[in-house]
Amino acid sequence: MLTVGDRFPAFTAKACLGGNPESLTEITHQTHAGRWVVYFFYPKDFTFVCPTEIVAFNQRLREFQDRDCAVVGGSTDNEYAHLAWCRSHDELRELRFPLIAAQKLAADLGILDPAEGVCLRATFLVDPEGVIQFVAVNNLNVGRNVDEILRVLDAVQSDELCPCNWKKGEATIQV
């Protein structure tokens, strides 16, 4: 699996943005060039934990944007499955960030569950130069914490020594 300090792989992927059929598009590693990006991967569409995470990212999207950070979600499902899911799920119809069909990208990142062949619940925070600055992986049954991802984004963007449980606005370590 790729980790902190590695370059996020070049990719091209089909994507869906909400429940509108005209929202089908294509995303590449250059789509958000020069910006921070949170890429989060989840196991499957039409499941139970996954929509809670996607909805949480959507609800907090403005906070990521305020930090000049784009959000991209994805799984090994294709863009048509993403579209069907968004159209059938009330809270996903107005999704404001893309869900990518990440079959090849997931393999390139090394985040495919060997038993199920689906994405692990992996999160990558990528800096404006395309270098991974944070990675977290949960098992298939445990959702991630959007607050923690925002906290880590603030910490790495501060370019300071940040102690355990540090939050933006608190003192950093001075040496």
C-alpha cells in the first residue's frame, strides 16, 4: 500500500456527481492540480456504513473547501452504479463531490481487500504537489471520522509540530 511521502498515482477514472445523469464525468490526477485533495475509498455502493461517510463528507464539504482542499470519493463500483445509488438515496442525490470508479486506482494504491476484492475504507490526504501526507485505513465495518481528517488537514497545513489531539488555533510545539 502507498503511504506518506509517496506520490499519489496518475489516474483517469469515470465519475458521478450526484443523482443527475448529466453529472457523469471523468476525473484525473490533474483535475485538482495545485490543491490539497482528500481521496476516500469505501467498499461498495448500496451498503449501510458507506452512505453515512459520504453524507458526512458532503455536509462538511465547505470546511474542506475553506482549506483549499477538494474531496473525491470512490469504490470499485462503476460510475453507473454510483449514479443509480445517488438517484435512489435521498441524501446522495445532491452530492457535491465526485464518486469515482476506482478499480485500477484502488489496485495501484494497494487498498483492495484480498478476500472481497473491494476497496478497504482508506483515506489519503494529498498535498498540492501530489505527495501523500496522511493515510488511514479502517476495516470494512468501521466508518471513518471526518472531524479527524479535518484536524489532520489543519495540522499538516500548519507546517508546525502539532502535539497529540492538537486542534487548529491551539499552541504548537516550539523547539
